[in-house]
Amino acid sequence: MDLGWLWWLGAALVLGVVEMLTVDLLFLMLAGGAVAAALAGALGTPFWVQLLVAAVVAVLLLFGVRPWALAKLKASTPEAKTGVDAQIGRPATVVADVTDRAGRVKLHGEVWTARIEKPGVVLPTGSTVTVLRIEGATAIVGPQQVSDPSQPYGYTGPDPNQPYPPAAPQ
């Protein structure tokens, strides 16, 4: 009894493992060809027929099934943001006053250099900000919440028209 079909089955398993690491559906289609060759080998066909079956089935799967399967996979899987793109929109805590020139924020467990776009505004240590974008290794931030629409950048110092210190809200 010829057990050559087991080699094809082993190749299919190896290709399946590689597919799990790449998730490109290329190696899965090649594994399908190897499974078809294993079936042909189990039926007792000669090696050249097994090889031909593997090639034909793999090509049919690559050009017939893979484009459709990739489209379905991408439609059902949201794009995962990675790297600096994943930081945009996240809250951060100011660890050193942030101005339009310098500052530091703690963002997702890491301390980043930071700045705010608007000149003359200082975001004090301890305040919570939102990352607007990343420029190189610097996080461009803005205030997280707007409690007073007349001050979209938060408390920026004493108001010259109000007595100092400002009265506590009631």
C-alpha cells in the first residue's frame, strides 16, 4: 500500500499553519491543492497525476475562491489602527504644563512630548487632554472637555475683568 498521500496531507497541515500566521489566504489555497492531491494519492493515482491535481486545484482556488474570500474577510474585519494612528483621539494626562512650544503628557502608559496649537494657552499639570494628531514624536493635544464654551481651551489664567481668585461656581 502506497502511503504517499500522507506526505500531501502533511504539506497541507504545514501550509495551514503558515496561513494562520499570515492570514492572506494564499497558503490556504495551496493547502487546498495539497488536500486534493492527498485524495488523489489515496485513490492510488501515480505521483505525476497527484502533482497535476495539486497544481490545478491550487490555481483554481487562488483565482476563483481567494478574491471572493479576501473581500468577505476584509468586509467583516474592521481596520485596526496601529502605531501612532491608534493614539489619535485617546485621552492623555498632562505631566508637565503643555504650551504651544513644549510639554509632556502621559498617553497610554508612556510619556510623550506634547504641545497645543493655540499660542498663549497653557494646559496645566494634571489636566486631561485629547490627542488630536501625532507629529514625529510629539503629540498635538487639545482640552478634553469644554465645560465653558466661551473658553474652549480651558482655564488659561485669571480673567482681567474678574476679581482674583475667581469665585467658585455655585
